[in-house]
Amino acid sequence: MKIIHVRAVQPETPGSPTDWRTQLGQILVRIDTEDGLTGYGVGGGGLAGIHVVETVLRDLLVGKEATDVEGLWDRMFRHTLAYGQKGLVIMAISGVDLALWDLRGKRENKPLVALLGGQGGTAVPMYKTGWSPKEVAEGKLEGFKALKLQMGRMSIENAIEQVAQVRKTLGDDFELMADAFMGWDLETALEVSKQVADYNLGWLEEPIRCDDLAGYARLRDESPVPIAGGEHEYTSVAFEYLMRERLHTVFQPDVCWCGGLTELIRIYDLGKKYGFRVCPHRGSEVWSLHAIAALDPDPMAESGRPWMGFVHGQPEVVNGSITVGDAPGFGVTFDEDLWG
């Protein structure tokens, strides 16, 4: 099953946030093999990511056996190591790796959840990202049993008020988390964590810059609330350092950015080795969902993003949970006219 074509496009994504996710947005990678199979994966990096896929990575892949998924990942990573340990190149590799896994599932005529040791039809509970206290008060729970508040760049007073208000509305049994999206300095993060300690937060996510490792060491030692992070980290090498140093309690790789499914599996293995929870970013999207359903001892998937509408066949959310499908590979399709 030799690879004959490797292509990438950047589909239009109406409603995408007005930040780097628009300018360096999601890319769709397509890999065709000589026996007529096509695999798809979503990566990142926008036009720059497309350039990496269609030049450097394509030249490494065309003519190679698509079945050697892990070997091809190592080949791509080592070839780009001098300039691609993090960021755009790894985002591009992520899309390629996911397309190779899609091919693996289609060749075996099985959903990827089955190849990973699980089974299609598995229902995974979800947590909702982004409700406001007003929406919570209006009862728009839609069957969800867990919620993550967005508190980036809020003042200490507003952050505490939101947590208190939502906890009072939902009661003590509802699972509640908070995400500051790198919006605070260390002292603010410490102060917020101490003042919300009595509200039983499952985690406080990325309260400071993702590269402030010294700051996360202080949070590890002083925060009464578990700290989550890893959404903006790349490869299992980096995640192993974070786990070894115990800089987070919950790890949140994004499979479309961190290196693909090959790396997500390795990160799950590291979580088991070091005793940490892995809870992938955007986990309800098919690219992570199969791994969560198969590998996670305490599965919970984050709600997906509405601007990913170019994916057809994404499972629907029903009463706060999502069920992984049983179609081969990731089980999703795309319009042919995306490829011109």
C-alpha cells in the first residue's frame, strides 16, 4: 500500500475565533495510496502548514508503505528535528499522521477504536466548554454533567464571582472546571486558586503562560486546585518532561497539533506510567474520540468546535455524551470539491 499522493488544503471555517486559529487555522490532509484508498486527517498551521506537508513531508512519504505509520512518524520528526520540535511543523505532521491512521483503519475495515482495543458504539461522557453563568442559570444544560468556565483575563473578583455563582446554581454534584487560557500572571493565578478552593474545581486550566515552567512548579507546590495544561505543547518528549516534573495534574494534548494519534497514544502510555490523567483538548471530535473511548480509564470528552463544519460524519452529542462510530478509520468524509 504505497503512498502516491500527499495533499493539504485549508477549508473555510466560518465562525472561527479571530486569533491564530484563523490565520494559522486547521488544515485537511489527504493521502492516496496505489490500491485506491484515501486517508484524511486534520492538522494545523494554515498556509505555512500546507507548505510543509506538500514539500518536505510529501517528499519523505511518496513511495513509502503507508502501513508503517509509527516508522513514518519517526522519519518525519527526525528529518525536521532541527527546526520543527514544536509549533507549525508538528501541527503539519499531526494531520499527516492522522491521515495515515485513517488509512490503517480503512485497510483493516475497522474503526480505529477497535484497532486501539476498544469497540465502536462506546458512549463517552462529555464536558461543555464555554457556558456563561447566565446560560447556566437559564437551565441550558442539554444533559451535560460537567462544565468548564472560560475565565481568561478576568479580574480576580470576577473569576471568583463566576465560580461561586455557577457552583451555587448547579450544586455540589456537578463537575466544574475553569480555563484561564494563559490570561493571568503567577500571583493572580495563585490568588484565584486559593480563593476558589472551597468550590471543588476539578482543575484550573492554563492559568499562566504555557512556557512558564518555573511558575507551574510554584503552582504545583502552592495551588490547592489541580492544574491542567498541555493544549499548547508538542510531542510526547515534552509531555514526559512535564509529567516527570509533575508540573500539571491533568494533561490535555490536542491530537491535531501535538503530533497526531501516534503521539497521543504515547502520551496516554506516559500518563499511565507517571500516574496522571490525560484528557485531550477538543476530545469529542473524531480525531481524539477513538483513542479516548479505547484507552482512557476515566473517559471524558471536551465539546468540539462549531467551526469544524467541513467534517461530515462527526457523531452528534446526545444528552451530554457522544458515541464513537463503527465505520472504518475515523468514519468521516469530506466534499471532493475541497480539492479543486
